Amino acid sequence: MARGGQVGLARVAVVVRAGAAPLWWLGLLAAGVGVLLPGLTGRRIGVLAGAALFIVAAAVVAWTRRRRYTALAGSAARAGRHDVLQDRAVTLRNWRRGHRWWLLLAFLAALGSAFAVPAAGGLVMAGCGAGLWLKSAWIGRREQSGGALLWVRVDWLAGNTGRPAGKTVRAYRSTGIAAGDAAPGGARRKSPAPA
């Protein structure tokens, strides 16, 4: 909660998208290091298994909880004038700060798995990042077609500022498509071209 009864709101798509880049880049780094190790299965099997797991991880992450997102979006109430819209950079920073240890553990696990199946663990991480990008793009298409951006109360997010469709989230708020500093889907809003 913000001061004086004000409610802090974070963009749903930005929260979803926040983990995409760290997972993608750490996953690719772990996969690159993993390729250097022969592993128990050999590099070729490791990379092929990793490629298959990349596709599976991306699909699972992209499709998980879509029904819940759709239900919350369908019942979104208009944001009030006392609601405080959180900047995109603040949302990203809070998410990454809240998940830094999980990201480190996942990276170390992906590196460790390379001794058995080279590159596979890193490609799973990268697939999760790709899945989050796909999910945020899906949310962006919903926002664009509905002409409204979706927001979630910051105090309803998990302690590490994640889970924008978790059990504690009871409803979304909506604003006009031009509100905030993030475009539909959570990407950085492009500044208008000079006249």
C-alpha cells in the first residue's frame, strides 16, 4: 500500500516479463559453458535433449495459468485517481531483487547438470525465459484488443514481487492504453518520434 490509503499498482505484463531476460541470458550462458563439457551422455545427445526441453519449457511457461489471467482480466475494475502507477523500471528492479537467489541457484543447477547432460539445463532455463516473453506478448495482445492496460496491486504480489495471478491476487485494475511508461505486453514504451 502507498501512503494515505493510496494503492500502488504494478503492470501485470511487466511483472510477467521481468524474469524473461535474466532466465534467457543466464540459460544461454549455462548452455554455452555446458557444451564445453563432454558429460555422461555426450554433447550431441545433450544439445538435442536440451533443444527438446527448451520447446517444452517455453510452451509450459507460456500456457500456465492462462485461464486465471483471463478471468482476472475479464473482471478488472477501472483504476481510481488515488491509485499510484509503478514505473516499469521499479517493477523490474523489485522482481529481480526478490528473485536473485533463485536465479543464482537455477544457474548453478544448470551448470551442474552439464556434467551429466551437456547444455540441457541451460536450455531449459532459456526456454523458461522465452515462455515468459511469449506470455507477456499474449497479455499485450489482450491489452491491445481490449484497449486497456492491466495492473495488479503491489501488496497482493508474493513477497518476492512475483505471481501476478497468484492466490492472493483478487482482481486486476485497468487504465487507458497510454497510462504508465510501458507499452502493451510490458516492453519499454517507445518515445514518440520528433516532429
